[in-house]
Amino acid sequence: MQYPGQSQMMETLFYGAGAIALAATLLALTRTNAAHALIYLIVSLLAVAVLFFLMGAPFAAALEIVIYAGAIMVLFVFVIMMLNLGEAGDTRERQWLQPRTWILPGILAAALLAQLALALWQTPASTSGLEVSPREVGRTLFGPYVLAVEIASMLLLAGLVGAYHLGRRYIDRDSGGEQ
Amino acid sequence: MAGLQVPLEHVMLLAAALFVAGLAGLMARRNILFMLMSLEVMLNAAALAFVAAGARWGQPDGQIVFMLILTVAAAEVSVGLGLVLQVQRRFKTLDMDQANRLRG
Amino acid sequence: MSDMLWLIPLLPLASATLLLVSLGRLPRTLVAYCGAGSVGLSALLVLATALQWDGEPIVRTLWTWMQVGDFAPAIGLYVDGLTLVMMSVITGVGFLIHLYSTEFMQEDESLSRYFAYMNLFVGAMLILVMADNLLFLYLGWEGVGVCSYLLVGFWYRDPANGAAARKAFIVTRIGDTAMALGLFLLFTQLGTLNVQAMPVLANARWEGGETVIVLATALLLGGAVGKSAQLPLHTWLPDAMAGPTPVSALIHAATMVTAGVYLIARTHELFLLAPATMAAVALLGLFTLLLAAFTALNQRDIKRILAWSTISQIGYMFLALGVGAWSFGIFHLMTHAFFKALLFLAAGAVIHCLHHQHDIFRMGGLRRRLPLVFWSFLIGSAALAALPFTSGYYSKDLILLSAFQFPQLGPWLWFGGLLGAALTAIYSFRLVFIVFFGEVQTEPDKKPGWRMSAPLGLLCLLSLFGGLISLPHDGVLGGNEHPHVPAAIEWISIAVPIIGVVLAYLLFLGRQWSLQTLLDSAPGRWLTAFWQSGWRVDGLYDLLWVKPWYRFTYLLRNEPVDRFYDGLTLLAAGGHRAMAYLQNGRLRWYATAMAAGLMILLSLLVGAP
């Protein structure tokens, strides 16, 4: 069902999305305003979702958007709202983010990237182009990986309890027993 | 719809770039909120690498690991953000360099 | 009655425990009754045992001390004639001295402590002589050493007394170490330390003269030499006079210092197997008796004179043991215990009545002021000088004649002993003449009461007639035949002490000879100083051992070995600080460190194909 030029177009889309993901990430990490950074991060995640889709993993792409960009980022938004940092937070961030604070992390990151690139280029390969359907993922997930599902559920339960515990005391103190 | 065939190393390089960007952010930022975001970026980069590897073989395993990473990220963020609130309450700042009572 | 045997050492020990635990809160009268009474009861028990004794050794094993492999020393008592003699001396003389102490020490603030130590001493000494194995004996041996230390330093507020106590303890410790080594050697060789089994096994194992047995007996001799203040470990005894006078009488004259003699007599069958050690015992005894006698000639302190004479008399005992006259050695031990205790107690009475005056040249003319003390001292000195028909005469005469019979060295030993006897007569009567005759120098301010007089009287009787007691130990020890020597030798032996007394009279009372001129001449002065210092043995030891030791410790004052370990500590502390610096609690720093670590790991993985 391919029309001519489709492959060309998809490839362009792929590299474009990759570039957007990288750029949005870099912008997100250098912002001083947390809300702005969060928007960039969501853009980055959406771009990655596009990559997933193009690589033949539509289920992963959907989860990336629904859970990552949706649920998790919304959590961030809530916390930013509760902290209510405002302009003072921006100013302080600008003080902290002098260019020289980036020197050592930048050097380390660049060296690491160079190493990884070196390692990657030694074993060239290509993606298969096959699509893995949600049905297949579901069969595998509840087949051989059922133990991992259980462990993940335990992890989520632990996260739930932890978050409730930490957050409850915050609420108790600040809102004086409203609950 | 058939997937796209691209060199695996390109995807992996992108994942590596995202990962080191997150790492650099983690090392450079002092605000715990941004550090958590950097962690999200790094986790997402790892997830990208897994999905790409799954696509390399046309197998579902990569996506399953992606889902596990997703649960880890969700749990980590819920606990991490709870901690952010506590840090703000106790230290009246989000500066992690101030919250260094664990020093030896 | 023999089943009450265990009570004999237990009574004084129980009393000591009671007095120590009560911390001096008991009334003084009760303390005195308790202290003297327990020893008195022991003495009665010993008397009863002796009267019922049928000549056979009594063996009572109370319980097994410990069990290590084949080694199972018992807490056991062994009583034969030798033990009985020792027990009688310890409890009998000991009781008299305790009785005397109740008056002598009645104004002392730590009366309770005094009697506790004294009772502990009597208990330990009884354990020493009644033990049925040498390990148990060693327990008593160390016990009496501790009591000696405690009692010499009894008036511990004066640092000099503390120093004397330490000296007594440390010097005897050298001998005790040798003795412990000797015990180890005997045990590895024989597998037992039981006093009955040992001689049998030793006789079966050795012909006589082997190096091992000579070494073992020499080590035992080392212990005996230390305890009995013989050359070369005699220097502690004169200083030990720092203790109360009854202590000197009991411990440093009558009993403890003779423990060495007892040890050799107890193990005499081992010594018989080692002729070389026997000869060493005889020669040590001879040299000691001469050295001590010369030194005693020149002292001013009444107690020191008696201390040197004790060393000298123990030298006679060693001489007797060395020539194999075991019985006579023990006989002399007993008579010496009587007359030396008498002398010390009489000296104590003099000191007591003269405001703690020790210098004999500040005394004088006490003959009429303290007649009982004078007669006691006279009788004691006569016995010490071995004038005929006193107890000392019987024992010392037998020793000299036995020495004469000793092959090869015999006449020399006899001559040396005779010279010593002459010197003994001179120094003892010098003491009598200076202290009790002549002008009154210091007026006594009190008279001894009955508790001091009664022991003096009883000991006078014993010193006079103690030589007639027939001893039960003849069956245990050999060498008790009366020696057969030419009549001339016997007559000379009898005459020499009398000549000594006459000489003393001429020198110190009659002033017929210009003694002063002799003393003022250059050699006279030098010799006086030399003898007064005890032949400078103390100075020699100081030069040979004490000073090099101090110098050595001075070199080591910075503790070079410790410096090394200090360095290790510093290294660890430095490492700790470096590690603690890493642990700075900053999350970003941790993240950076992890990134760097990751980089290093990746370099290794990527670099290695």
C-alpha cells in the first residue's frame, strides 16, 4: 500500500522528529521557568512518540503520549502549581544557571557521547521495518513477562503508598486538617 | 502499515544524545524540580533505545521493557514530587546544594 | 584429729578474709582477738596433730584444682615430720608474735589491716609447707611474697617504705621466675609435681649428675635464693626492715625467709641427684654467711644488724643443706626461728620503749631500765652466737661438724663457717654491749606490758632449751647421724664463739684496744664504709642493672614501636577524612561522580575488543 515517495517522506519525518526531540530536550533543560521547561519536555516526548510510531511500535507511541506526556507531566504541572514559585523562582534560577556551571557537565556529557557514538558505529545495523501490533505486545506481556507485570504492579503500589505518605504530611500542615 | 527502515545507530545515537543531555542537566541544575525533569529525559532516552532495539528484530520485547520503564518513571515521579514538596516545606528552598545534611 | 587438718591453714585465712571485708570497722579488741586467736587455734590444732601423729605421712586430698590433660594438680595436704616442724614453728612462733603485736601495734590506726595481712601470711605460709604438690606450694610461695610486700610497705605514707616493699617484691620475683621455670622443667620431665611421686620417678629416671636435673635443681635453688635472701639476691632483706618489727620477726626472720631452706629440704632427693647444685648450695651459703657477718659488724640500725645476721644464719642453713646435713639445716631453721624471733621482739620492745629509736649509738645502759628485755636479748644473742648449751649451739655445732666431713672442700667449709661463727659472736655481743651497757643515752618512757613480755619469756625458754627437742623429721630426711670428727675439731668449734664474745667485750665494752685508732686509719675507714654498705652489692646492681635499664627506657621514651602504629592511625584518619570529603551530601556531586565512573567503565568496555 505504498505510494511513491512515501518512504522518502517518512524518512524526512523521522529525522525531523528526532531533531525536534533533541532540540526540545535541550531547551527544556536550560529554561529558568519550570512551566516553560515542562512545555518543551512535552514537545520532546511527543516527538519521541512520533519516532516510536514510525519505527513500527504504535502501542508504545500511544503509551508515550497518554502516560508520559499526559499523566506524568500533569503531575509536574500540579507540583509547580502547588509550589507557586513565580518571578522570584525565575530570578534565582538565572543566578544559579551561570554559563560556567555548564562547563564540567558539558565536558563530561560530550566525552560520554563520544564514547557511546564510537561504540555504536562499530556495529552497524538497521531496523526491521516490521510493525509489532498491540495484540502481539499484549500476548507477550501476559505470557512470558507476567512476572514482570506483577513486579511492576508492586512497584506502582509502593510509589502510591510513598507518594501518599509524603504528600499527606504536607497537606496536613499547610491546610490545617481540611481533609 | 509497515515500519520505516532506518539505520539503528542513528536512533541509538539520538537516544545517547538525549541521555547525555539529561545527564548534563542533572549535573548542572540545582533546582530539584529540574533535576527530576532531567531524570525523566534520561529514562525516556533509555526507553527509546529499547523500543529501537525491539524494532531492530521486529519483536515485542522492546516495547514491554518500555512499559516497565514507564511504570518505573511513574512511581519515581510520584515519590520524587512528594519529596519536592517536603524539601520545599523543610528547607524553604528547592536548592539541592543546601539540602546536604547527609554529608560525612 | 588429722581430719581437722584443713582447718589449720583455713582458720587464719578465714580471719584474714573477715578482717579485710570488715574494712576496719570492727572494734579494736575484736580485731586483736580475731587476729591472734585464729593463729592460736591453729597452733593448738598443730599441737594436737603432732601429739597424735604416728610417724606415717598424712595425705589428705581436698579436691582437684584443675584438670588439663594429664595434668591434675590437687588441692591436697601432705604432712610428714618436716612439715610438722615447719607447721609448729609457723603457728607457735607465729602465735607468740601475734600476741606481741596486739600490744606493739595497739596504737596504730590500721590495726585491722595489719592483722588481716599477718593472718593471710600465716595462712599462705601454712599452704606453702603443707602442700602436697609443688604447684600448690608455689601458690603459698607467691602468697607469702605478696604478704611480705604488703607488710614491708605497711606504713605506706612514707615513700621510702614503699620503695623498700617494691624492692623486696621485685628482687624475690627474679628468684620466683627461676623457680617457676624449674617447676615447668620438672613437670615436662617427670609429668607430676607431687612431692611423694616426684623423688621416686626422678630416681628411676636419672642416675645422678645429668644436665637436666642439675638445671632443674639450679632453677629451684634460684627460687630458694631469692626467697631466703642469699647471694646474689640478698639485697632486699635489710631494706625490708622498713616494716613493723613483729613483721620482721615473723616474716623476715622466723618463717618466710626460711621457705627456701624448706623448699630444698622438701626436694632434697632431687638435689641428691645433682651434686653440682649441692656444692653450689654449700658455697652460696658459705659466701653469704661470711659477707653478711662482715656487714653486720658495722651497722648502726638495730634492725639492720639483725637482718644481716638473719641472712648470715640462713647461710648456715644453706651450708648444711649443701653438705647433705638436711636434718641439721632444718634443726637450725627451728632454733633460729626461736632465737631470732626473740631478738627481733626484744629489739621491737626497745624500739617501742624508746620512741621508735633505731640507732644503737643513741641507746645504752638499758640493762637496768628494761631488765626483761635485757635478759631476752642476752639469751637470744647467746643462742645466736652459739654459746654452749643454748639452742643455737646444738644446731650450729652440728652444721659445722657436718661441713668438716664433706669430701674435699670440707675443712674449708668448716673454717669459713667457724670464721662466721666468730664474727657472729662479735657482732651480736657488740649489739648487747652497746645497747644495754654503758651510759644511758635515751630514757625509756614506758615498760612492755604482759602481752609483749609473755612471748619474750616463752621464746627465752625455747631459745635456751629448744635444742633439746627431738625432732620428728629425722625419719624424713637423711644426714642426721652425729658427725664423727676428731675431738680437737669439736673443741675448736665450741671455743671459737666464746673467743668471739671475749673479743667483743674487749672491743666494745672494755675499750682495752684502741678500736678508734684502727677505725680512723685509711684502710679502716674504707673497710668500714665498704662493709656498712653491704659490700656495695646494692651499688653494683644499681650500676649493672638498674641504671642501664633506666637508660634503655630513656631511649625508648618516645616509644618507637608506637610511632609506627600511630602512623597507621594517621593514615587511616587521613583516608577517613578524604572519604568523608567525598560524602558531602550534594546530589549533583554524586551524579557527577557517577557519570565519571560510568565514563571510566565505558572506556574499559569499549576499549577492550
